[in-house]
Amino acid sequence: MLKKLGLYDGLVRGELKRAIRGRLLNLGNLGGLHREDGEVKLVCSRIKCLVETAWRVGLNRRPRAW
């Protein structure tokens, strides 16, 4: 998936930044990825960041039509 999105090489080199705190990210601390405003965002593996991301993603979802 990371290669398909063109993110793998930058992640391996430690050149990509986290979506929430803006610190550098690598394969060792990658917690996940999500889409926000049409862009793929990377999240580190810290519980605090994963929870904050879950809240952000949940708040941006549209309610399902019944």
C-alpha cells in the first residue's frame, strides 16, 4: 500500500512527517494512515496520536443515510 501511494521510500528514509505533531516518521513508529481532505495522512504508533486521529476521522464522517 505504501509503495502504491508513493510513500514507502520517504518513510524508509525518515523524510515524512506525522499528521498530528509534525515530527518525523519511519517504519518503526508508523501506526497507520487515513484520508483527510483528499490527502493521505500518516499517524505514528503513539496511543495518544492514534486516539486523536480516530476522533478526527470519526468527526469528519458523514452520517449514513437511512
